[in-house]
Amino acid sequence: MLNAKKKEYFKDLLTKMLDEMSKKDSTPGSDGYDASVKYPDPTDSAIADREREMNLAILAREKGLVGEIRRALERLEAGNYGICVSCEEEIGVERLRASPVTTLCIECKKRQEEKEKLKEIRGRSGKKHARRII
């Protein structure tokens, strides 16, 4: 369990992260895309479209991060911040510093990534190949 000093540290850290994310302009049109611009070259048009798609993906990711930060602050207030949602053990302080919104300890995160990798292998190569790896 985090002591009062560490709780305050993470509350400040998460609040600063939330403030920084809130300062970014994520309103429609803030992705730099101007629909009125017509490109005579199809390649230029395709590049502009791709850049817009990438900017929209970044904005969506940032919006998701804002939600994660808010949920982390809620966990902090509820007293279960820093507790792994999978094994219910404490998440190490160094891991929390590296990823303040994490909900998994390093061991559970490794298991999650291994499962995802196995799913990916099964999806690409079929179940027969994935079973041989195990």
C-alpha cells in the first residue's frame, strides 16, 4: 500500500499529466486538415489524407490517455491505486513511475503480452503452429 507521501507524489504526477493533456487542442479541425485545399497531384492528396489519418489516430490515443489518467486518479482516491487488477498484489513504485496509469504489475503485464502474442501467432499461422510453440 502506498504511504501518504507516495500517494501525494502520484496525485501530483497524474494531475500534471491531465493538465498537459487538457492544454492540447483536441477540438474538431485541430488536426491541421483543411478540406478546402485541393491538391492537383493525386500523390500530394494521398499524403495529406494519410497525415490527417495519423493526426486523428494521435488525437484518439490522447483522448484515451485522458480517460486512463482520470481512472487512475479515481483509483488513487478510492485507495486501490497501485494494486494489480489481476493478481491483487502491489505494483512496484518504479513501474508506477514509468507508467502511472498502469493497472497491472510487471508479471501480469508480461503474461498479458504473451497471451496477445500467442493470439497473434494463432491468427497468422493457425492453431496447429501456435500449439507447437507452447
